[in-house]
Amino acid sequence: METEIQKAAAVKFPPPVLPVVTIVAGHLLGRFIPVLSEYDLPTPARYWIGGLIAVAAVLILVVWPARQFQQSGQDPKPWTPTPEIVVHGPFKFTRNPMYLGMIIFCIGFAVILSDVWILILTPVCGWLIYYFAIRHEEAYLEEKFGDAYRAYKTGVRRWV
């Protein structure tokens, strides 16, 4: 039987695996089944635009929230216990800034690689993140924090 200290969200693997698989699978599909290649962005522009999107996503929506978790004494890994709900910084605008950052990172890489397949697979990645991580985290947080978490959910959207 699990104690309160051991109990955590039932997330079984690191969610960042999904965006990596999305980018690799999308790029491989683009190699074998080209889509809209006549709409490629010019090379220097796509590197700058995509790079800025990817870097901003990581810094603002992954690094910043992870630091906020650590500053509150929490581990950002979703399978570890959560002692308190973090509601400041990016968590004021989205309940899942790190997952949102992963999705936007995929979009940045789609621009860098000028790869429509990555864009096509990005919503699938978002759904898989929801299915394998977010829904388990939300159930755990609602069970643990009850009305406090439900109030937070009412005021802050899951994604944006």
C-alpha cells in the first residue's frame, strides 16, 4: 500500500520523449513522403525564426517552470510526489507550461527543418502528452488537493 509520501501521478515514462519522437518521425516521413516542399522558407530565415521559437519555448516554458518547481522544493518529474500546487510565473497562464513548451519546441523544429510532417504530427504529440501524462497528473492533483486544485483548474486553462 502506498503512503502519501510515495503517491504520485501515474506517469510511466519521461514526457519529453514524445516531442523527440514527433520530430524524428516527422523528419523521416518528410524524407520519404515530401509534402508542400515548394513552400520551403529560405534557409537563413527558417533557422532564425525556428530557432527563436524553439529557444523561447525552452527558456520560457520549460526552464522557467522547472526552476519554479525546484525553488518550491519540488521535483519537476511528473512521477514524483507534489507537496504543493505551483500557481505563479507561467503557471498563472497555463497549468502545463512545460508540456506547452515541448509542443512549441516541435513547431520551432518544424520551421527549422521546413518540415510539414512535424507540424502535422505536433497535435498528435499534444494528445499523447495529454493521454499519457496530463490526465494522470490532473487526477492525482485533484485527489490530493481537492477543492484548491479544482479552483486552480477553473481559473487557469490546461494549455493556453
